[in-house]
Amino acid sequence: MEEYKIFFEKVSLINEKYKLINSQKEDFNIFSILRDEWDEVNLHSRFISELFRNKNYGKKFIEIFLEKIEVEIQDIENIEIFTEYSVAQNGRIDILIKFIDKNKDKKVLIVENKIYAGDQEEQLKRYYNAMKKEGYKNKEIEIIYLTLNGDEPSEASTKGLSDEIKNKIKIISYKNEIIDWIEDCIKEVALVPVIRETLVQYENLLKKLTGKGEKNLRNELKELVLSNEKYVEAVYSLSDILTDIKEELQLKFWIKLEEKLTEALKKYNINLDKEFNKSEFEKYIKNYYEKTRDNKYYGLMYYIKDIEGIGKLYLKIEIDWNIYYGFGVIIKEKSGSFKKIEIDLEEELFNLNFKIKNTQWLGWKYLYNIENINETINFRVFDRELIFQLNDDKRLEKMIDYIIEQITKTLDVLKDKF
């Protein structure tokens, strides 16, 4: 036990050292100021595409990117880069890159960029078929599936693709391949301050979003762990303990949210759809951290009203990476009036800055943290500050109250619609 005590004291000292170093650094970040940090389309896809298009360094940036994702293209002659590439009725491809080399060989890269959005039914199949219709052969089509931490595409997304094509999908992450790519790009433009500093800020944002710690800190901790077999044993135990802590604190969050929100919604005559089941949530949360598929999209659902001939309107609070809320209709049967009602409510939600995404949601938006009103509540990254906040009953209470305030302000605006 004495050795473990010494180990934790050393870890604490190393952490304190880097806290002091980081406290002296400038934390200004233009991306966080101008855009939603989690906006995969308007921030991440566009920024990455613009790096590829850069007139002086774009080709080099692409070459480095291809090395990172292990795609070989010889003697590139012509490159076309698209963001939100429309494929008629089949949707929009986040980033599409078309190559023609000097031998007139072709290649197309489909980059599906996932930060907050869930997969759509047969999404990758639709994009793949769209490229086939444009004349690309199987060997000329590469599908790149990009997420924060390297999650696999869902079965719904790959449904309809052959096993051969599924096995060819390259799964990459912001945490590893993209951060590594950005670091190499920074080296290429070391003497170009305007591009270099922009890339440094973007790298810092990605480290924040993915929870990837500073390299020097990680190296120092790694050396400490490897210096003693007892320390290695301690680290193995800590991995499981950290997961247990995350599960316990997320459950604590949902219990407190349900308790206070259910009471707050009584004045709107909005009621919990079914009784809160602690055991059910324990199972959801365990799957969230321990499974790689079908482990998201659970939460609280509150019944608002019946829409005659259409279905039931609900308020939902749900988790993907972040906590968000919105309004959805469980449709009894589609009717001629459904579209009109949907559009009427969507217009109001649009004016309230809700995202209008798909038929499952009339509109949704993230819930923000009272301790940083520009920061969402992210249970996947689950940084140490969130752990401290949820573990402190008073801080958790303030967080829940602020969440309820965000929801009830929306309900006050929309109450005439209900």
C-alpha cells in the first residue's frame, strides 16, 4: 500500500506541474468563439476541406492525409474537393475528394464525418451507389468513416453493402489520425505563421473534444508507470475504476434530472411518459461505456399531447455524445395534415436555434453547462472537470437547475403551440 501511495503522490505532482505550465498558456481559440465546437458540417468538414484546397499547401496536406489513412495514389494530376456533396435523393456526403492521376486512373474518397449525428439508414450504401452511378468502379471507391474516437459505423448505416465493401471501410478518428495529420501539417508550414497558428488552435480544439492529453504529460506519466511493476498493476486497476466512476456519476445525473425536471414540468401539464426505472438506466449506461454499437440514444421522454389523427407529441432529453433535448412525434399514421403541423412547429423551433434534422425530431438542441455556457455536457469524453462537478452535490444541483431553465424557457415560448 505504501508503494501505491507513493505512486499516486508522484502522479499528483506531475499533474500539478502541467497544470501550472498550462495556466501560463493563452487559451484563446477562434474556432470555439466563432462556431459550435461540435458542428461537424460548418466547422470540421469545412475546415478540413479548406486545408485540402489551400493553393500553396493543399496538395501536400492531402498527401500527408493519404499516408495517415493508408490510401495510395500515385502521381496526382487533378484533385476536386467537395463539402456537403449532393447525391440527388441519396443525401449529402460530408467531404468528397476526386482524384485523377497522370495515367488517367481514378479514385474517389467518401469521407463520412460523425461528431454528434447518428447514422442514417443505409447511408454508406447510398453514397457508395451514388459514386457507382458516376462511373467509379469498386476498386476506385474508398469510404472513410471519421469519428472522434474511431467508432465503427452502425449496422443500419452499412446495411445493403457487401461484406467485401464493408471490410474495406477505413475507420479513423480525430483523436488519432486527424490530430497526427494536423501535427504533421504544422511542421510543413512552420515558417508560415498565419496557417501554423490556425492549425495549432484547431489541434488544441480537437484535443479538448477528444480528451487527448498533452504529449509531454502522457510521456512523463508513461515513464513513471513503467518504472515499477506495482505501478503497472495499479494502472490496470484504475482503468476499470474510472469506468465505474463514469457509470455511477452519469446515473446520478439522470436520477437528479428526472426528479427535478418532472416536478418543474407539472405546471405545463407535461408528464413523464413512463415511470423512471433505475435498473433500466444502469443497463443503458453500462452499455454506453462498455459496448461499441447500439449504445446511445436513451434518456427521458415526456408526453405533451395527442395530435389528432397523427400521433403523440413528446419532449425528449437524450444522450449521444452530449446531452440534448427536443421535440418529436411518434406517428400513429401519416395523414395530409401531418406535414403542415410539422412545418408550423419547425418554424418556431428554427427561430429558437433548434437544429431541424430528421423526421424523428421536429427540432433539437444541445444543453449547456452552467459552469461554461459555451460548453455542452459530454458524457463520452467525460473530462475530469465534469467528474468533479457531478461528484459535488451542490454543483450538480446548479447544473440541473440550469438545464431546467433552458428547457422551460423554450416551453414558455412554445406554450401556445401546445
